[in-house]
Amino acid sequence: MVERVEAAFSSLSDFLWGPPLIALVVGGGIFFLIFSRGLPYRHFGHALAVVAGRHDRPDDPGDINHFQALSTALSGTLGLGNIAGVAVAITMGGPGAIFWMWVTALVGVATKFFTCTSALLYRGYDSQGNLQGGPMYMIREGLGRRWMPLAMFFCIAGLFGTLPIFQINQLTEALRDAILVPADLLTEEQIPWFNLLFGCAIAAVVAAVIFGGIWRIGYVASRLVPAMVIAYMLCAVGILALNAAEIPQYLGLIVTDAFSGQAVAGGLLGVMIVGVRQGAFSNEAGIGTEVMALGATKTRKPVRAGLVAMIGPVVDTLIVCTCTALVILITGAWVADGEVEGAALTAAAFAEALGGAGPWLVAVLVVLFSMTTMFTFWYYGAKCLGFLVGAEYQHYYKYFYTALVVVGAVATLEVVIYLVTAMYGLMAIPTMIATLLLAPRVMREAQDYFRRRDWL
């Protein structure tokens, strides 16, 4: 039964993440870059000033400030896509997959600017009269109600794509396979019980945060995200500094392997598909999930939300994911541990570089990364459910979501990966279509913003 489910999700994921969706995600990002003449990239300094709070206004509509909104969005992207997702990309597509993750990040800067500006430009009210943002409201308010089937399509895919099963699955695996089993603290017979009990414990912690709503999530994320990124980067950069002479060699390997046609994923197209798919999973550019977090930003200037959003792919993929990939490659863990994958592979790489402290360090960081992602993904799923059946019913999603934390702890990695990546592919279709159609309006808004020098 498990094999049949895995095969079905695998086929669906491979079908969705074929050339057409790659053309939509990457090609769409290239279009935004050219159409805007690089406008988002030219105002990166102003984006940092917005995040720093220099333009916050307490009386602006919304729920959380720009820094909290970015932290909430990053808590969804700066999760296990950086620890486990990079390892999965290298395992499935070889080192060259990282190159295509870079490509999604570079064009994703423009994509995020357009998607998030559109979402703030076309915020809408839910059935309880609360102001909301997200691809579904962007489609309804920006394109009109005749496009409602596209908005509902996004929400249905979003309900499954934002489930916590990948995060809890990788958290459980990292602790079990990288620490407890090697240290003989857990036997094979005890593993099923450990998975179940650990899943229940994490579900209780997640419930304690998500029942506080977006305000508590923003508060927790704004404190945890910067700390965990700094801690992780200090460790990764420290390892790379000790092996600095090897960095150019492996950067070259990433580039050459991306075009060699010999990748383990099945040639050039195979490695491209793996890289773009994992890049989208890592930074969510064009997927639309982070749009829902940034849609809660307190601002009257939609362009500011777009500028804040575009920082995500730079931090997430170009910096953090690259450091993770280099650590895995330089330590040789990717070839030495053929049976290890996901977060456990990253833990093995850190163990190779840091000794016995490596897996424990990764375990702590995996806990923080996965927990903050699970906090945020609840908000995304609840908003999708609220749009479909009414905001007055969306609170029921908390109970379902909490239960899925336990399910994810006992599921297999392959089933989880293929389910989530398939749903991400489905979410990208309505998000990118709507953003492409609304691009001229976003460009007019951006030109007016910078012409008026509204940031002064």
C-alpha cells in the first residue's frame, strides 16, 4: 500500500515539475526581471531600510510590521528546505542541482517583488470582515470574480502543500538517525514508539503557538529566526573557512555538473527539474505561500511589501542554502553516506567537520528551523480553508494541523517529499498566472512609488 501511494505521488510530482512548470516559474521570473528593467534589484538598499522599520506606521492597516512579516515568511522558507532540502537536491540531482536552485533565487527576487506587491495591492476582506492577503484574494480582487475557480484551485492545493508533515518527518529523522541510533540510545524495536511519542510532544508545542494566531507567530518568529540563522551561519561559515582552499573547486563542480548531462537525476533536464523544484521548495518564489504572511503587513504602500519579500530568496537560497551545499560537498558526506538522506545527510556532514558535536548542533538547529516553519504553515493552511468555507470555520484547521504533526512523524520520507512538491507545483500555477496578468498594474504602482519618492 505504501509503495503504491509513494509511486502515485512520485508520478504526480514528476509530471507537474516537467518543462512546462519550469518554463512558468523560471521563465516567469525572467519576464519580471526584464519587464521591470531590474527595478527591484536596483532598490535593494531601500528594501533593507523598510525591514529595519524606518517606514513603519502604527496606524497602517494590517496585523504585523515589516520585520515581523519578513521573519514570518522566512520562518516558512528558512526551514528544512535549507537543511534537508539541499541534501535532497544533491542526493536526487547531484551537485549541479544547486546551480538551478541559484537560478530560481536570482529570478525569484523579481518574482517575489511582483507577487507580494500584487497581494498587497489587491488585499480583500474575508467572510468576517477582516483584511487579508494572499494569491486567492489577489485573484478575486485583482482579476475579478470570474477568476474565482483559479483562486479556489490555489486554496485546495495550499491546504495540502502547507501541511507540517515534511518538517516533523525530517526533525524526527535527524534526531533518530543522526544521534539516537548511532549512540545506541534507541533500538530498532523502539523506533516506532519513539516516532509516535516524539510526534505527540512536538504537536503539543506547535499547538501552544498556533492557537495564539498570527500575532503570536510573528512575535515568536521575529525572535527565533534571526537567532537561528546567525547560529547556523556561524557554524557553516566556520567549517568553510577551515576548508577555504577547496571552495572554488566545489563551486566549479556545481556549475559544470549542472550542464554535464551526467547528473544522477537523468541528464541535463533531470538535474534542472530537481534543482528548480527544490529551489521553489526552499524560497517559495512563485508558489504564493509567503504572500499570505506578507499580506498581513501593516502598510499603505504595497510596493514596500514587495521590496521586503524579495530579500527572502537572497537570504534563503543564495546565502544559507549555498553554505549548506558546500559543507555537504566539501566534507564528502554526499558520497560517503549513500544510505543517508535529507536532514540526516546534513547532520553527517557537520559530524564529519565538527566531530561528535556536529550532529547535536544540527539537531538543535533542525528543531528551531522545523518548529518555526510549522508555526507559519498553519497560518497559510487556515487562510486557504477560510477562503473556501468561510473565515468563521478556519479555526478548526488548527486541530487537523496539530494531528498531522503526529502523522508526519511516522510517515516515510519519499511519500512526504513527493506529496509536498506536487502540491507546490499546483500552487505555482494560479500564483504565476495571476501575477503575470497583474504585472502591468504592479509596474505602474512601483514607478509611481519611486517617482513620488514615497519612502522619504
